[in-house]
Amino acid sequence: MEWIYVVIAGLLEVLSINYMNKWQLVKHLGLKKSGILIIKMVLAFATSLLLLNLALKTLPMSITYAVWSGIGSVGGVLVGIIRYGESANWKRLVCIAMILSSVVGLKLVS
């Protein structure tokens, strides 16, 4: 169950990053929806940290944090590429693959 908490916490981290980027775009355009996005962002970050805290009660911190931050990092890059048209050049994709392989490797040797 704890690993499910970690995965959901990582996905909420990605959602938070997405809200943060949306907030910046809305704020730049001068629209009124920025307050709602800030609330959504804070709630997603808080829930992510709460789930991470629950997982850390039984899982080792080193692996748990690596998986959580890996999901957030890779997810953030993928959201940027897919949703916001950021560059998907081979160098970025190799770096994503290295992050994923490192997280999997840490889990396998634990």
C-alpha cells in the first residue's frame, strides 16, 4: 500500500507543477482565475507531501524519495513536452531514460 502512496504522491507532484505553469500563464495574461489555480496547486502539493509522509513511516527514505522525485521530474518534463510544446530532443530523452533507469536500479538493489 505504501508504494501506491508514493506513486500517487509523485503524480500529484506532476499535477502541482502543471498548475504552477498554468498559473504563470494565466497571471501573464492578466486573467482572474489565478486564485483558483493557486489553491489547486497548494492542495495538490500538500496532498503529495502527506502521502509521501505516510509512505515514509514504513519505507526507507532513500528509495522512497528517489522514486517520488523521479516521478515528479520525469512527469514534469513529459508534461512540458506534451502539453506545452517544449523541446523533445534526444538529449532530453536520454536524460529522462537515465533518471528512470536510476530509480529502477535503486529499487532493484534494495
